[in-house]
Amino acid sequence: MAPAQTVQTHHDDEGEKGVFDRLRAVAISSQALGFIMIIAFETWLPPGQVRPAQAMVLALMLFAALGVALARRYRRNRRLKGREE
């Protein structure tokens, strides 16, 4: 039987709840701005241009999320490497 895995529930950056997490703020603000733009395009753009503009914004939102995830992973790995030394 395989040993049970434990789930750690701590913040990736410093492990403190009082620390402001810039990466989380960037992620939330980029997603919020993207969704606002996607909805606003229905009002601002002519019908033939709405879907391509929305697709472009969605792609940018996905790239921003990927960038935040990579930055978070880099920070975590750097912190773990510092603990080992």
C-alpha cells in the first residue's frame, strides 16, 4: 500500500498571511481587466470585429496566467534551494 501524501496549505511566497503577494495581485488584476475588455468589446466594436478581439484578449489572459505561474514556480524553487544550502 502506498504511503499517504500530505497536502501543504501554505502561501508560496513567504508562508505568512500578512504579506502582500504581488503575483496574486497581478493575476487577479489581469484577469479582471481581460474580462471587462471582453464584455466591453460587445458594445464598442462592430459585429464582425468582436470575436477576433475577444480571442486576442483571451490569449493574452492565458499568457499572463502562464507567466504568473512560471514566476511563482521560480520563486518557490529558489526559496527551496536556499533552504537546502
